[in-house]
Amino acid sequence: MTTIRLHNTKTRRKEDFVPIDPANVRVYCCGPTVYDRAHLGNARPVVVFDVLFRLLRHVYGADHVTYVRNFTDVDDKINAKAAETGRPIRDITEETIAWYHADMDALGALRPTHEPRATDYIAQMIAMIQDLIARGHAYAAEGHVLFDVRSFADYGQLSGRSVDDMIAGARVEVAPYKRDPMDFVLWKPSSDDLPGWDSPWGRGRPGWHIECSAMSFELLGAGFDIHAGGIDLQFPHHENEIAQSCCAHPGAGFARYWLHNEMLQVEGKKMSKSLGNFFTVRDLLDKGIPGEVIRFVFLQTHYGKPMDWTAEKAAQAKATLRKWRGLVAGIEPAPSPAPAVVAALADDLNTAGAIAELHALTGDPAVLKASAALLGLLDDAMGDWAAAPAVDLSAHAAHLAALREAAMQSKDFAAVDAMKAALMAAGVEVRMSKAGVELLPGPGFDAARLPGLC
RNA sequence: GGCGGGUUGGCGGAGAGGUUACGCAGCGGAUUGCAAAUCCGUGAAGACCGGUUCGAUUCCGGUACCCGCCUCCA
């Protein structure tokens, strides 16, 4: 069996991946807060960990992997949007989830096994918070419940920080009811105009981190294999999840392997609203950049390195994929992918290396197609963008062939060159060889610009 | 201030302590009426300074610069 190696953020080294139960490999990935369209940066972990999902399914069997990615549908950003627009919260989250699905589907990401919503697990969160209080790791104060970071000796271990260092950095909210400035909220009170649930501490809503602890426990158990997400979540989100889960379920170990993807940049700079280079996945799709092209660009960079999105990369990726799609058109995929591609992916998801191996497979389209599938590429379902326009150019081809034949005799190629130029201007690729004339509508084909046949 | 990532040939981007990465572009050739497509061949690298080593772009230490997280935006 293939041994997968993964860089574990928790230990800061590459380790052999040994699942707790090979018959049920369990992965949790932090999903989006659903208040707006997913931007390009949101898509990187989705694509990267989709490849992990595919690899695990390949190695352990499609029915032996459970992949959970949550929707955060209770959050102050959602509340703010509701207040701003006057729309019900449920409308906003439903609409945003539908957008998210459509956009991530377009990127060729498989749907996770479970996509739990935070609001469906409020009771479980309350139970976990009660348990944490009972165990002496949390305390209620002024309608809030706070996690006591000093009660968990390993707090800061994942991100390599100590509580004292962080306080020295001093950018934490100073609330009078906190025992320690680093204590974070498990539960907070809601005013009447905000979403809230009844709890032992009054009407309120959960803090951000508790949902992932509660939902991963419900769906994957107290100990599971892999926890994934963006490196920006390493602190405080994942640190706090660990604190909550390890204190609520001592000895279970929570997640064994932590995978974090580095951030995305745009043309060398951070994508941000203030720099004006902020855009969504949908913006790119609407601009005619196929989801498969976005996916290819993402996978050209190892997930652990910052990735730079550039228009140039998108153009090159599109050309490569177009070429490959030409090779595999109508080909049945081979029964299994190339071992070199599997080996590259098994080496800490070396997607760039895997793509290099795909280049070596262009002589064997069936294996190329089967191997590309592990990366979620060259799938029939997402190839419409590369399909040649269905047009019959045989009359043009015959006409051009006739002109050419005459020119061969007369040595005057003016008419041939004129027609060739006109065809090329219409986006047709013109191939003339001793075998004859071949016309292929290209990417920029425009039937309206085809030359007449006179 | 604390923590983390990066720096490879014109561009993108990997692996490996010693042997060609790969892709795109370029150049040369085959082919073509000319092209296109295709095929063959080919030059070009490892931020800087030290150390370990028979040998380092690859390991170790330091410097510089870029980027991110710690703060609403991933």
C-alpha cells in the first residue's frame, strides 16, 4: 500500500501518515463563514484538500474516507449583513451556501461527506461548554462563558507561542470579566435583535471556535486523523479548538495530523479590499476563466508555499489544459493512475511534482487521463470550455484545397494566402500538408468572420 | 515585539549531497509553396556570507530582502 507522508504542523516535520482506522480515515477541514461570495483565497484550501481527499480515497478506498467541512452560519459578519440589508439571516446563509456549492463545484471539488452547519449543533455546543465548566476549564461571567487558557498546559503548542509571549504582544481585548487576557469566548449573550439560543447562561450564541470542536466530535469522534485549514487559522482558531477538544475529551488526542495551506497572493501582493485586487471565484468564472484553469494554477504551487495568482499563469494553464484535453478526447481512462503521479502526491501532496509527471504522460492519453483524475483535472464533466465549436468547415477546406492545388501549378499563392489569412482571422487553425487541408476552429473562433466562398 | 513561510535559469516551478527536473518562451534543425501543428536537438540557475564534506543549489549557522499570522477581511 502507498505510504502517504504529510507535513504535520503540530510537529513541524514530515511524517508517515498512519490512520487510526484504515477502514474509516477521518478528515476535518474548516469551512467558510457564509455571509458573502467566496473569494479566491477561500478556494485554495478547498482545492488543495480536495486533492488530499481524492488521494486518501485512492489509497484507502472511496468508501473508507470521511471528510467533514463545516459551514459557519452564526457569526457577527452575518448579523451585520442582515442588519445592513434587512434580510433574514437564514436567507443570507442559504443563498451563500448555494453560491459556495456552485463555485466550488466549478473548481471540480468533490462535495465532502458531511457539511454540517453550526446552527444545527447548538445543543451539542452547549453540552460541551457545560462539560468544560464542570471540568474546571471554563467559567461563566456576566452572561459570557470563557475558556480558561491557564487551565490547559499545552495552550500555544500548535502555533509555537506561550501565553506570556502573546500577552506581551498585547493586542487582545481587555475585558474586565476575563481571568486572563488570553481567555476566549465559548458563549456570549445576544441582545434581542441578534440570533440567540436559550442556555444555562441566558439567551446567547456560541463563540467562533466551539462549533468545530463540537461538530468534529459528533461526526468524527474525540480522536481523528487529519485537521486541515488555512495557516491563518493556526492561531487562534485551531489553538482554541485543541484547547476545547483536548480538555473536553482528555486522552483522545483530538486531531493527529494538522495540515495548513499557505496564503494566496495576487500579482505578488496580498489580496485585500484596500489594495483593490480583491476578487471572488465567481468574478473569475464570469470573466471566462474556467474553474479547471483556476484549479490547475493552484496545484502548480505546493500548498505549503505562498501562491501567487497571475493572469499570465492562468493563460499558460489554459493552453496546457487545452492541449491535454485534445489528447484525451474520447479516450477511456486507464484502470489506474501512473505510479509516479501517486508517489508525488503521497509525498506531502506534491501537486506541482505530480503535474510534471503528467507532462511525461502525454504519449499515453489513457494513463494521462486516469492520473489527472487524482488531481481533479481532465474530468469529462468540466471540459465544456475546451470543446471545439461544432461547425462544419468542410466546404471551406475543400475550397482552400482547390485554390492551393491551382496555385501549385500557377506558382501564384496570393489567393491561397488571402483565404488562409481570413480563416486565421476568424480563429481557425489552418493546417496544410501534402496530405491535404485541415481546418480546426480554435479558442477564438468566430463564425461571423468566416470568409465567403466565391 | 512574538510566531511562521519564501528567495532556483527570460518567466513559472520541483526533486535529489555528486548524474537532464519539468512546462512556457528563446535558439537550431526536420517538415511546409509560406505558415501552423508536430517531431528532434539546444543554451541558461540556485539572494548573500561563513561552516560541515572529497564534493552543497541540496545539510548547519548567520545576513539581507519579500510575504503572512498575531487585528474586520483566509
